[in-house]
Amino acid sequence: MNHRSLSVCLRRYIDALKVVLNNAPVGSANQQIKDNALQLTLKVLLAIKSTQIEEAVGNLCLDDVDILMKYIYRGFEFPTEGSSGHLLLWHEKAFNVGGSGSIVRVLSDRMRV
């Protein structure tokens, strides 16, 4: 692939990431809906290459970074092959944007994803 097609591909992943974060079932009591949203979000996160994570996180607003952190922590609860290392990279980049305030907001919020 050339550089232009990589940018288009990354743009689509970033758009997909924004969609799943903006539609996170935070207020839902239905665990199946939350589990399905987690699986979809993890597919998007794991599809973005480690070298592209910083750019992806940089395209998010602070509220989206907080939701992303919720999904990262939830993803740590259900690791799959290779997911933990990739999620640690996401955590690092999200922390760089949201800071410790993002972690505090996520851990103190009763609304879970």
C-alpha cells in the first residue's frame, strides 16, 4: 500500500473508533449490549497498528478519551492473545492526552461500559 491509502485506512479506523466511543452503552443495564459493544470496540482498537495509536488518540476529544480508558480497563479484564500488550500501548497514549484526571474520572464513575 502507498502512503495515501494508509492514511485513508487509518482515517476509517479513527472514524469507527469515534462511532463506537460516541455510542458506548454507558447507561445501559443490559450486560449483553455492553459485552457486544466491548467486543466491537476491541476489534477496532486491535485493528489499529501500534504506530498509529498516538495519531488515533490525538483525534479524540477528552470525553472520548475517558470512554476509551473505560474500554481499555474493561479489555484488561478479558484478555485475548496479544490484546494486553496492545491495550497497554493504548493506555499510554490515552494517558498522555487525558492525564491522571482521566484515570480518576474512569475509576470513580459508576457508569460502566
